[in-house]
Amino acid sequence: MAWLFAVMLVGLLPGCAQFEAQKEREALDAAVSSAVNDDEFCRSSGAKPGTSSYLDCRLKLSHQRDAAASTAGR
């Protein structure tokens, strides 16, 4: 009976690994999407990449997102 349980457990492990990989892909997609949106926003505000105004814009957006996530996590 223990052998059957072990076989069933081994059969479930790939599903867990796929779930974790999917979560990682979704997190990466969200990060890329945020970076693209932030870039577009800062450029549309007139900031050019490589300038201090662009860096300030990107940092401000990042801090706003972190604060929103922190508030939502409470």
C-alpha cells in the first residue's frame, strides 16, 4: 500500500513544478509589462532615456507601485 502511495505522490510532483514555473512566468511578464508602461509614460512626459529626469520619473513610478503594493498587502 505504501508503494502505491509513493507512486501516486511521484505522479503529482510534475504538476507542482509546472504550477511554480507558471507563477514565475506570470511574475516576469508583469515586471516586463510594468517596465514597458513606465518607459512609455516617462517618454510621453518628455523625459529622454539616459537623463536625470527620465531616471527620476522611473524611480517615482517604481516607488508609487511599491507603496501601492505595500498598502494592498495590509
